[in-house]
Amino acid sequence: MNLVFLGPPGVGKGTQAATVAKELGLLHLATGDLLRGAIRAGTRTGLEAKGYMDAGRLVPDDVVNRLVRERLEQGDAARGVLFDGYPRTTPQAESLDATLKGMGRRIDGAYDLQAPDAVLVDRISGRRTCGKCQAAYHVKFAPSSRGEECGKCGGALVQRSDDKPETVKARLEVYRKETAGVGEHYRKSGTYALIDANRPIDAITADVLGRARRLQ
Ligand code: AP5
């Protein structure tokens, strides 16, 4: 099974994807995480992506599509994939369809997580990420059991560089202009479902898991 999580910055895609992928035995493939990994590793792709990400803009389609294709060639992708934050443009959706088709696979469910802008800003401003293992927390809604340290590995919790208010505003504008229309691609293929993400974390997980399990 292959699933896609769509939705604006901060809506909770990564939070849900981590749990849902684990429950369903899927590979969690988040393009934001792949790009941040490339930046940390100092690769050419990372250097190219950094300027776009710091400005809250989308990294060019060809760069992201290549990263995804390369990741899908690794063995652990064969069990099925949950795509988080990808595709973000119609050309990315078309590239993903073509890549999966070449592997005899397809997207089975596309879940579009949505919440009001005020909720997104609240979630992003309180987000803290572990600098070591990248686990995500929220100072109010999902605090670490170890305060300012990661509850999983003890690493220091930091705020993501693109979570500054001015960059968040740019990311929301880019989402509306370039990504919001991607849902239409999946409506046409009959795989689309709108998910109310303005609910507690567990309620959203149960909703998405229920829908995904009915596809199995
Ligand atoms: P990316 O890393 O994908 O960021 P994003 O899509 O902007 O999404 P976020 O990670 O900000 O939020 P999320 O929805 O995962 O929410 P989370 O679960 O963390 O992309 C970053 C950048 O990389 C992009 O701007 C772009 O430059 C580039 N990029 C990435 N993919 C690309 C692509 N395909 N093409 C081109 N460029 C690309 O939750 C947020 C907070 O809320 C957390 O603190 C969490 O604890 C809390 N929370 C979550 N759910 C709830 C809830 N139900 N109730 C209360 N709190 C909650």
C-alpha cells in the first residue's frame, strides 16, 4: 500500500505519518526530512535546497523528484510508502505516478489534512525538534518528557530555522499558490479524502488508520 499525506505547513502531517507508517508497516518518506538531511550532510543537493527552504519557497521539482526516485530504489521502500509533504505540485504528482507505475505500484489513498490558519500558526510556533534524532514535539500540545531535551535520545530541542514568523507566512502563501491544488489530482483518481486535522492527535490517527485499513 502507498499513501500520500497532503496539507499545509504545521497541520500535523509529520506527527501523523510517524504513527500511521509504523502501525501499517510502511516506509515514512518525508521530503522535508530528506532535504534537511542533505543540508546536514553538506551535499550539493543540500546546498541547492537550503536557500529555497530558508526563504519558505519550494525546492525545484526536478531536485525533489530525483531525491524521491533515489529513495524508492532502496529495498525498504518495497513494503509500501507513506509520502509526507510530497507531492507538492502537480508535476511532482505526475512524476510520482510515473515512477510508481514503473514499479507496478500506485497511490492507494491521499489524505488531505486541513485546519484553520490560526491553528497552524499556533502549532508551528510551539514546535521543537530534536537536533540529534529529529523527533518533533510541541511545547504545549506534545511536550518532551525530559523538558528541553528529547524524550527519545536526550538531544537538545531546537526551533526549525524555517519556523520563524516571517518564513511561516511565506510558506503558507506558497502552499496556497502552488500546493493546495494537488488534491484535485487525487480527486480525479478517486483516492482523495479530506481529513479534519483540527482535533486531538489521537482522534486524527484513528480516523486515518481506519480509512487506510479499509483499503487493505
Ligand atoms: P516540510 O518539512 O515538509 O514542512 P511542511 O510541509 O511545511 O510541514 P511541517 O513539517 O512544517 O508541518 P507538519 O504538517 O509535518 O506538522 P508537524 O507534524 O510537524 O518542508 C519544509 C520545506 O522543505 C518546505 O518549505 C520546502 O522548502 C521544502 N520541501 C519539502 N518538501 C518539498 C517538496 N515536495 N517540494 C518542494 N519543496 C519541498 O506538527 C506541527 C506541530 O504541531 C508539532 O509541534 C506537533 O507536535 C504539533 N501537532 C501536530 N498535530 C497536532 C494536533 N492534532 N494537535 C495539537 N498539536 C499538534
